[in-house]
Amino acid sequence: MSNKHFVNDPVHLLNTALHSAPLTNPSLALDEENKIVYCKPRPESHPGQVAVISGGGAGHEPSFVSFVGDGVLRAAVSGSIFASPSVKQIYSCITRRVDPNSGVLLIVMNYTGDILHFGLASEKAKAAGINVDMVVVADDVGVGREKNGKVGRRGIAGTVLVHKIVGALASSAAGAASLKEASALASLVAANIVSVGSSLAHVHVPGRVVASDGDEEGSLKPDEIEIGMGIHNEQGYKRVKIPELPELVSILLGQLLSKEDKDRNYLEDVEKIEGWMGAITTEVAKQLDSTYSIKPKRIFSGTFMTSLNGNGFSISLLRLVNTGLGKAKSMLGLLDAPHQSLGWSAPVKQETWASKDKQTQSSESDAKEESIPPSGLKLNVNQFCYTLSNALKTLIKAEPEISRYDELVGDGDCGSALKKGAEAILQLISANKISPDAVITVSALAEVVEANMDGTSGAIYSIFLNSLAKALREAGEGEVNLGVWAKASMTALVSLRKYTPAQPGDRTLVDALQPCIISLAEDGDVGKAAEAAREGAESTRGMKASLGRSVYVGEVGDTPDPGAVGIAVLMEGLAEAV
């Protein structure tokens, strides 16, 4: 890999790159603090439009910020290089940088951090009464089904086709689309895209010290190319001696279209396809015709999603299927629809330059405190605080045990993360900030957990609590009782499954959480629910992990999953105080 960059400070590089967006497209504005590029509000904008938001780690320019503009994205949120943006950034984008009144659609690539953080922001917004949906794009066939397992295909450059088509629908002058229609179209487009890439070398993140070319671990040899390498240097399908371009294109198209490759064939009835959209060069078009009898309806060749200084390219193919929305809103029609984004390589309108001094989104909302609308569901504050405090103190006491387990099978931070979150909630209780409104209280707990618990466990707990708040809001009015908690917890568990594929047997906290909630719903007994949680945690001893960092650990022996133990301890503390 080459370690040469014009700017070697990754923070400065990202910040200056974001500042360039409104300089090159005056219809845009920048929220510097939250790294959000968004469309300025305009009087002539059509009311009732779904706000389409995307984002992810930086380092893939022009994705995602250069696709912000009328007709594509309303906003994009940027993380650091190759790192997901935070929940705070995403939530701020949903609530402050777009008009959420007609619904917000989040389009996210299939990476764990992106799904969890965008998912948590989505659940927080729902708990606050905003209509939000999220679609995950997973188009990379570079690694097949068997190796992908439950994680699924990665998201790569085909994602920009979802941005363009759904963004055009959301801004269509032919009639505003509903959030349900926009979400359904995004899912349809995502299901009909396949992509694959290849690279001559790994990319280099500015500011990181690496060995000389060819010496770093896992580097490609000078005469090698990697088929299916991911956009963050993830391992691909295989490495081969660098072939001539026609042979390389043949290999890549084979992965995209060959019916013989059952591990990667995600599109059926290839011979029946009448129209395809592709992104690469003359060689691709020639082989699509000669080998597969496919004549593309559109060919877009250019820079859409990069990987820093990576020396490679990818091919994305989109099968044009009926959207069910009429000819004007066909996939092809929406691809051709006018827009004002630089990433889709079209000029900005002259009138936009003339109106470049119009004010940005009002800053009045920035100064307002975030508030959760009240509900009609009440709780006994004294009883709630006593029970929860006992559970949290039990969890804090168990921190050394949980940390010891995590040091053996993970990165050693599970116990400390749980302790930190528990201590923060105890401080909230000590400050008498527990509301008699059940929804407001659970939302506050979610906020504390999000701010104080790091890592995947923090995101999962926060998503669950935000989903719990939404379910409680829908429970109606009156005193919250055990039955209400149990039913709402079941709903929150279902919501959690949208953001993690974990199931009992995967060696995660779900091994304890799911049986605990099911027991609570069936028996209405906290003691029995705690026993079910402990049994679930104990069942993880010797279990092979399917998700999380434990996947990379060899034999786990008799060590239980630390996250599952945390759930069991918490429930035992609750049961003791009830």
C-alpha cells in the first residue's frame, strides 16, 4: 500500500473535506459539530416530502456527503475515517437538520456499527414520536453466503443507486411519496443490486505508521490482486496473479451473474432480464452482451464510492423491476430524474448559485432542550427506584466476575461498561430525576446508557430501552404494572432483532435476555424470569460464538458469555427487591 497523502492528519482531513460541501454546492449547509451535511430549507420546496438520510464512516468520498442535494439525500452524517457516526450525530440530524414531519428514511450499509448506531437513533426518534424507518443495503457478493453467515453481505457502491432512486421518489413533483412507499422502494432496489470489487493493494489511513510496501501483515504481493476485497481492507474471496483486464472482468461478472456459483448467486432468471444498469467500462458492457446477452439500459462510469487511496474498482449491477408506482416512478425514470448533488455528476442549477446567501436551517432549535412528550402511563417512583437501585448495585458488585470472563473471551471491557452505565443511572436516581411518567423515565434511562456505556453492549441496551419506551407509549393510560412491562419488553425484543441477528445459541447476551423476557410474559413472575436468564447465561458455557469478538477466540472452555451473565445478574437483583 502507499502511505502518501496530501493531508496526514485524519481529523483535519475530514473536517476540511466536510467544509468543501457547501463551497461546491451552495444549496447545502454544514453542521460542523455533528459532521452533518444537509440541504438548506427553501420556500419553494415541496411540503410533505420524506427526508432521506444516509451516512457512515468517512474515507469513501464522494459517498456520502456529496450525494446530499435535492433529488437524492436530504442529509448525510459522517463518522471518522472508517468509523460509524455516533448516535448523537444521527439523532441530531433526524430531529434538527431535516423536516421529519412527513417521515424520515435512513439508508444504511450493512456494517455492525452503522446498523447499531443508526438503529438506536431511529428508536430514540420513534420514542419521541417521529415516524422513522431504516433500510439496510447489502450488495457485496465478494464473500459468499457460507462465510458471511448471519452477518450477511457487506454494503458497498451499489448503495448509491438506492440513494438516487429513493431520493428522486421522495422529491418527486408528480406527487409526494409516503414513508411506507419510500421504504418499500428502497428495499426493492436493494434486493435487486449485486456488486463486487477488486483491489491491487490495501488502503492506508492517514496518520497511521505502516511498514514498507509488501512488508505489512496481510499485504498483497506486487503481482497479486484480491477479488472481493471490502472497502475497509476486509478480506475478499481470493487472491490471484494479476490477470489481463478481460479475464478479471470475466471473473467479477461470473461472481455477479453465474448460476453455477450457488454461494453467490443472489439474482435468479438472468436470461429473462430485459434491462440492467452497470457501473464500469467498455469491457464490462462488451462481456455483458457477449456472455450474458444483457444490454444495459444505462451505464454510469465514474467515482461513486471510494476507499481512500485504494487502487481498485467495483462493478454494480441493478436489475430493473417494476416499482408498482407507475411509469414516471419506474427505476429508470427515477434514475434519470433531475437533482442537485455533486456525487451523481450533474451541474448545480444556475438559480441555486444566485440564492447561495439564503440562511441555513434555523438555529433556534439548537438551543432547545430535548424533550420527550408525556404519556398517560404512570409508575410508582419510590418502588421503581428501590427495585432498580438494588439491581444496579448487584450488577456493580458482579463487575470483577464479568470482567474476568470477558478478559478470557473478549476485549475485557464488558464488566466495566456495565458498571459505568449502572453507576450513571444510580446518579440519576440520587438526583431525584426519575419521572412518574413511565415513558419519560425509560427514555431518560436510555439517554444515560447511551452516554455512559461504550461498545456494542451499550448500543444494544440503548436500542432495547428506546424500543421499550415506544412500546410503553403505545400501551395506553393508567398505572404501569408487571403485565405492561412484560408485554412492552416483548415488543422491544422484536425491535432489537432488526439491528442484530443474534439469537439464543449464538453466545451473546440474547441467550439470557430472550428466555428471561419470554418467561416474564408467560408467567408474570420476576423470580422465574431471573432463573430463566441465569439458565440462559449458563447455557453459553462451552458454546461456540457466532457473533461478536468471541468469534475470533479459539476454545472458550467453561467460560460463559459475559454479556449474558450481566443480564442474569441484573434480573436477580430485580427479583431480590420485588
